[in-house]
Amino acid sequence: MRHPVKFTFLGFYFNSLVDSGEFLDIKETHSKIQNKELFNWLKAKYSDRLDISLFNKEQLNEIEDFFESLSIATDEKRKMGIEKNGLCLLVAYCIEAAQREEKDLR
């Protein structure tokens, strides 16, 4: 999947979960990102409500790497206005990725 579509695709899924009332603890979300467990955790939690089948393992690893870099270096409350819901954090990360050039994601 090409850039930025892979991030907008994910962002729509994350946003639909928010819209349906889902909530992820932001600290737990950071932990899953930093331990490279994000997509396994989300797939187990949301099964058919989060379709990541269009991504191969390498693409998911690249996305997790980018999310990890943001998780470590970004004050999401100040920069993105996010302080509670981990799903909103993931939407914000997708928006951030879509704004960047693909070469700047690595």
C-alpha cells in the first residue's frame, strides 16, 4: 500500500472505533507501541473491526517503528491535544505520518 494511503486507511479504522465508543488507556497504548506489540494487541482486542490484512509484516513493523519514534519523542498533549484515549493518539499518529514525506518516516 502506498504512502500516505496506508496511514489514512488505518486512521479511518481507528476513528471508527472511537466513534463507536471504544477507549484505550493512553499509557497502555504507549507501552504496546514501545514493546512492538501494538498490532497484535489491537487485532486481539478488535478482531474483525480492525482489518490489517492488506499490510504485510514488514509494513506493520515499519508503522510500529514510526509510531514508536513518536511515542518516545512527542509530547502528545502539547502537540496533538491528546491526553486520554489511546485510539485518538493512534489517529493523531496517522495524521502526523500522512503529513510527512515517506522518506521522513524512517
